[in-house]
Amino acid sequence: MSSPRTPCILRAASTERARPLLGTMVSIRLEGLPRACANDAIDSGFAAVEFVQRLMSFHEDASDVSRANRDALARPVQVHPQTYAVLRQAQAIAEESAGVFDICVAGRLVEWGILPLPRAARPPDPGASWRDIELGPDYTLRFHRPLWIDLGGIAKGYAVDRAIEAIAPAGAQQCVVNAGGDLRVAGRATERVLLDAERDPGDAVAVLEIENLGLASSSGLRHRRRHGGRAAGPHVHGRTRSVMGARSFVSVLAPTCVVADALTKVVMAQRRHALPLLERHGAAAYWHSPRLGWRAIGGDPPVSTEETQ
Amino acid sequence: MRFQLLLIPPALFAPAVVQAGTYLTLEQAQQAIFPGETFTPADLVLGKEQVEELLRVSRSPMLRSRVRAWKTSGGGWFVLDQVFGRDDRITYVIGIDASGAVRGIEILVCDSGYDGIRNPRWLEQFHGATHATAGAMAGTIVNISGTTLSVEHITEGVRRVLATHALYLARG
């Protein structure tokens, strides 16, 4: 695991900052820019993330998501083009996964106490799904049954992509934006990422080497809880509306972070059966459970470092 | 898109290899939030009653009665604070502008383990060289995926610092 010491001059050109955003810690690291330029570029990256948070938060009353949850049953609600873009992406993946990914699982998450009860919104119809959301012209959406949308399973990845886009003009050699484990790397250098799956002390440590791509991980393990005597957690199967991933860890690699983020939920539910969908998006995944260890879905199998040394 | 998953035997993987969560030094954070301004130390030691009032007003846990604060040349305040999660400790700063609004929040360090937390010299590690070298070990892994750190306790900390500013610093 040792590598040659990096010359100080290169190290001095690295700037990394972190802020609490999107309910987690968002960090941005730039290489190869003077500190003042890097600070400006990082500011623009954080601003892009904050903007997505304002638009798509389930918690903030004035967000597009909260406005839609209040009013879209009664009348078309116009949203920001960025919100609309995320909704379109979410609906496409919902369709491709036959509803395994569904942004309408918010009702369950509220019931389990994972999301707060939205103010002044009609309780959702338990049978409502992504099919009851209509995306209309001029960035409008409308619900055909009472439902609550939550973009928590996709907006973080989208925010990472927007940050990467905002930073690009600064011309950094390498840029890494990491929103609580959903991250994207832009640049030529290989980044190493520790996949923080639950493991016994004797188990191998999983380290991913990546270049120029989006990566998202989901694990129900640390967040599992009980609700009314049954298992609950942040990842809900769109069709069965039951908790998933309570024993597994999933990482998805994709050209963009928004796709990686959304597809973690599909891989969690379908494992290797998610392969066609991963391939359609130029993505691949690694799946882990404490009992079965690591499995590749679409990419090369994991390499044990003893073989390479 | 190129990637490879390496499975490293734990014997070959020293914990020190993972060095996530070391960001800015105190001085860098000052310049990131208040570029070009100068900073005058203005620490405040709260009395028992003041601590109690802050706990009541902010409903946030309080670690120390000494508030690490700087007054900026533009009339703002810069406060260094620490909060604790279940497995982690986050050291961060808040810039508050002359009108009392948050100008910026920057995390300096997020680490696990509580060594030295009661040490009165804890502040020193966030100054200049000591801090910078801690984050720049060669061959370290600085990215982690799969740990979704909750920042709820930062939200609480920010609430407490803003209450401290409104009740004591701004009136000072």
C-alpha cells in the first residue's frame, strides 16, 4: 500500500474543504490550482450543491419538492429546470427498473420516522407510485393520486454532478466532490476510495481505484432500525415498499453521480438481475454482504492484492 | 471510465493509511470565509449561569465554557467549535458577519477517537504546520464511500454558537 512520496510542491497545490450540506458532509478537493483560485472554484461548487439542496429538500417548506407535495394534486406545479431534470431522470430509472426505484416511497420513510411529516400536505395513497406523476410542459408536474415525492435517493448524486460542472471552468488537474460517499472524480489521476462496508476484523479491506467517474454507495446496515416490530431503514423497495439492504452494501460506478446514486437502490433490490440496467447506463456495481463477501456486477471481479504483489 | 476493486488483507492495511477528513488550517479557514480581513482574538469564558442560559436557549450540548472567538476587521466574528457524533469528532468554524448572519461554515477536521479532547492545548493542532502535515501523509487514502456521516450535531453546534454570538459576543 505504500507509494513513493509525493513532492511537496505538488502537495501544496491541493486544496480541500468540507461543509455540512445535504444532511451530510460534502467535501471538495482540487489539485493543481493556486489556493485563491481553488477557494473561488470550491465556493462555486458548494454554491451549486446548496442550490440543489434548496430546490430538492424534503425538509424545507419552500423547496420545489415541498411545493409539489402540497399542491401538485390540485394543480400543475412549476419547478426549476434542475428539479425537472432530476424528476425526468428518476422517472426514467423507475420505468427501466419496473418501479423498483420509485421516488414515491416517502410515505413509508415518514411512517418509519426517517423523514419528517410534511406540513399541510394530504396523506399519501399507499397504492400511489411513480406512474401517478405526470411531467408536463414548461417544467410542470402534476400528481394523479395523493402522494409525496422524495428525491433523497437521487438528488445527492445530482448535486455532486452540478458541483463538478461548476468547478470545471477553473481548470484544476484533478477534482473530487464527495457528498457523504456519493462522489465524482474528474481528472486523469487515479483516486483510491475506501468502501466502508461492515466487516469482521479478519476480512479484507475493500479499496476501489477509480478514474473520471461517478461512484455512489448505499448500505442499510448502519441505519437499520425497527418500526412496529418490523425492519425499517432508509432504502425502500419501490414495488414491495419493504426495507431492503439491511444486510448488504452496494457501490455503483457510472459516468455520472446521479445515475450511480439512483442505481444503488436497484442493485440493492435486484443484485445481478440489475445487470441489463447497469449496462444500459454504462455502469457497473460491487455488492457485499458479510456472509458472501464481495461480488462484481458488470465489472471485473475484485482483485485480491496478494495476487498482484 | 476505469476502475478496479482491490481486496487488501487487513494485515497489509494499516489504519493510518486512511486519512479522511483533514481540511483547512485555522488560518486558511479565516481567509476562506473573510478574505483579506484581519483577526483579533476575543475568547470568552462563560460563567455557570451563562452556560445554563445557552443550554436552555440553544438546546444543544456544550463541551467547554471557553468560547474560541476572533473579531474580524470588517466587524464580523469567527468562532472555532467542536461537536461529537457517535463515532466521530468534528472541528469546524463559523463566520458570522456584522449583521449576525452566517457568512460561512468550514469543517477543519473530522476524525474518530476522542484522544486529547480534554487537553487545554487542543487548539494548537489546528494552527498552520502541525495541522497541514497531519493531512498530507504520502500514500494515504483520503476518500471514503459508504459512511453517511450525520451532520445533525453540527446543526446543533451552529445553533449554540449563534446563540452565544447573539447573547454574549455581539453585546460584548
